[in-house]
Amino acid sequence: MTSASGKLRGSEFNVESDKVLLLNALRIATTAIEADIKKSRLFSHMGSRGEFREKVITEFLRPFLPPCYGLAPGEVFSSDGQQSAQIDIVLYDAMFSTVYPAGDRKLFPAESIFGSIEVKSNLTLPELRTACANVASVKTLRRAPTDALDLLPHVRLTLGPDLNLMYPNLYNNPYLCIVFGYQGTSRDKLVRELNDRIADNHDRRTLPDFVFVAKQGYMICPTQAGQPAYIGGAFDNYQCIDTGADTMACLFLILNSCLGSLRLRRFDSNDVWRQLVKDRKNSTEGI
């Protein structure tokens, strides 16, 4: 039932209340992660501690992300034979994508991923440089752009020549690449490093979209005219935002928001199958 003003009675939901509940749930999860990260210091081997932290981040993100988004370490490859570095967390389409097991690793077609997260226990300048190299190895992988006609990764709306359907012709599948550090060097040093890369004529499209440092409580993002830039869009420089105790919550909210705006197009294994049949046929005829 609705009142004369059109508002729901009785069972109406309160949007502001729901926002508070979500934020509180994220804060509780963050507290638990803090405890788990401190426990990880019991690991004497640095590699084991790093793996543990990656697991903690995945277990934080997993409960708050729809199951259609997959999270796993691995490498990404493109149809022209290029391949990324080993990525801490690949964000991939868990419903329609094809994932190839390769021993203890996973291989992902570039068409099937949303992006990546690089996880660092201590985000020093050398670690940031390593993370930037890994991000660039993903962002330089070629794939066909998607637009509003890509309804699902395996469903594209096709128009006849006489139809005049207007739609926003936007690039809807830029790679979303995030760097996360539990703790890190000073924010000024990290911002300066990223902005120096811009000044040195680095391709801005290959740089991280966001950098988060949890313990010191800040995030770094690209900005255009002083405002946070859209992922895949133009930007002037990087700026730091104080996120305090809500840094992990901010990471989740930004991740969820960005993932919801991306549209993928499924890797076309049919092309590979046709090429395989053609090659086998030519090989047989040549005998």
C-alpha cells in the first residue's frame, strides 16, 4: 500500500538505513581482516605471508561480491599471443568466461576479465613499481571494445541497415586495475612516483586506476580537473584522498561500482575451433 504522497507504508525499506547496514557490515569485516593480517606475521617465510594476505583480501571481497565475479590468481593472454605477468588476483567473469587450468596456475582470455588487483603487504616504492609493471602487462593486452549493444558476454544486439537505434557509443570494457597495500610508504612518495610516470610520458592508460593503503588510511586515484576520473578515461594527474578507517570499505564500494559498469564480450572459441579444423584439414590433404 502507498500513502497519498506515494511512499510505501509498513514494509517500506529505508535506503539510508540500508547504506548504514552495508557500511557497518564492511567495517566489521575489516576488523576481522585486520586480526587475520596480524596473525599472518606468524609466518616466517615472506612468500607464505604474501599468499596469506592475498587469501585474506579474497575472503574479504568474496562475501560482498555477486558470484558472477570470479577472483583467482593467474595470467591473462590475448588472441594475438601476448601474455601478462603473474597477477595476484584476476577479476574475471565467472558465469560465461573460459578459464584454462595450467598446473597450479590459471590462464584467462583477455576478453573474460574485468581487471586485476595487486596485493602488497608493504607498498614501498620498489613494490609500487613492480605492481605498475604487472598492471601494464594486463592493460596492454588487446581485445575488441564493447558497447551498449553487448547485453551479455555471449549476447550482442545486432541491428539491420534500416534501423536507427540510438545508443551511447562508449568504450565499456576498460581494464580495472587496483593496487592494494596493507601498509606502505608515505602517500606523498607514492603520488609523486605515479605523477612522475605521467611527466615521463608513460602511457596513462597502462597505469593503475586506484591505489589503496589500509593501515595509513588513504587511497590514490587519477583525477580530471580536480575530480576523480572514470576508469579508462582521460585524466590529468593522481591525487590522494584520506579514507581513514574506512579504506577497506571504500575499496569494496569502488570495486563493486566499477564492476557493475563494465560489459564484456566472451572469448570466441568458435574461431579457434574453425582454425583448428582448417589446419588439420590442410595437414591431412598434404599427406
